[in-house]
Amino acid sequence: MFTDRLEAGSLLAQKLNQYKDQHGVVLAVPRGGVPLGYIVARDLNLPLELLLSKKIGHPENEEYAIGAASLTDRYLSSRVHVSPEYIEAETARVRARLQAMKEKFIGDHQPESLEGKTVIVIDDGIATGLTLMGSIQMLRSQKPKKIVIAVPVAPRGTLDKISQAADEVVCLLIPEEFYGVGAFYENFEQVSDEEVLYYLKKHREEYVGVGKAA
């Protein structure tokens, strides 16, 4: 059980200490992953960016991910067969939401290139992992050196799937019975847009980069 996302982020940072001051980038999944991502990026002295991607849901059950889309890329499961018209419509809908998030959270900021870098993806936990699987496939197109998925809690079956797609998976707690991510936090209040902006701004003010510290 974690007290809150900040404690979970601190514990994750300890497990990821080998990447401190390395050629890497922390990608936080908004909104819940941002407080943890801030702590990890701060403690490892790495840039902090957002992982802007969302699932493409099945037409008969929108909670079931059949793929994922970013603003520039898309991944679809080969095992799910739905109409091209549906896929295009859902992709457009997802990208409209992502564009709104980009304008609100990123603005004119130019995100770090991922090419040749260790990319550490941070979230507050994983349930099914279906959206994240799509995100990993899309991240590969940006040619990172290594993709590390780091979360406080996830079920064993999900981690097994993620491990096949990522280069490394770090998970602090793998419960025998999984009832949802929030069940493993004392405080799991929804992260607001204002909090996301706060942590992004705070990191940009504090981050000095490798070799730049006085």
C-alpha cells in the first residue's frame, strides 16, 4: 500500500537509480502518472515529458482497447477486426482530445527527442495494459535506445505481456489479487489539470541537465 503518488514516485526513483544522469527521458502518462514522473525525473536528473497517447476502444465496448493513437502515429491489434471507417473516426476523436491536452499542458514547449535515449515511461499503475502496449509500439518508431516501463503496481498477467514489448519493466508491487490501481493507495484522488501544469512547470524551473549543475 502506498500513501500517495508522490511516495510511490520516490520509491520508483530508488529502483531506477542506475539511470540517474544518463542519456534518457522520463515520459509520464497524464494525468495520474505526472506526480510520480515529476519525482522520478527530479531524482534522476532527467527531462520530463508527457506520453500523449490514448486507446482506441472496441465499437461494442469502448473500455476494451483494440489499439492506441498518438498525434502522429497509430497502433492496431491484428487480432481485432473492425471497419476502417470506425478506426478512422475513432482515431480522429482520440487525436482531437490529445491535441487539446497538448495545447493545455505543453503549449509552445518543444519536447525532447527520444532517438537513441533510454525512455522511462511512468504511470501510477497498470490494469490491463492494452493501451500501454500500443504506446510502446508507437514509441519504437521514434528509435529510442531502450524502453523502460516503471509503475508502482500491476497484476502479474499484465506485467508478463508488457515485458514482451518493453526492454525492461520495474514494478514495486505485484499483488496476488488485483482490484484496480486505486485499491493500493491510501490517497488516490484524481489528478487535476492544474496539478499537471504545476508539476511540469516546477520541473522545468528546477531541471538543470547533466553537467550543468553549479
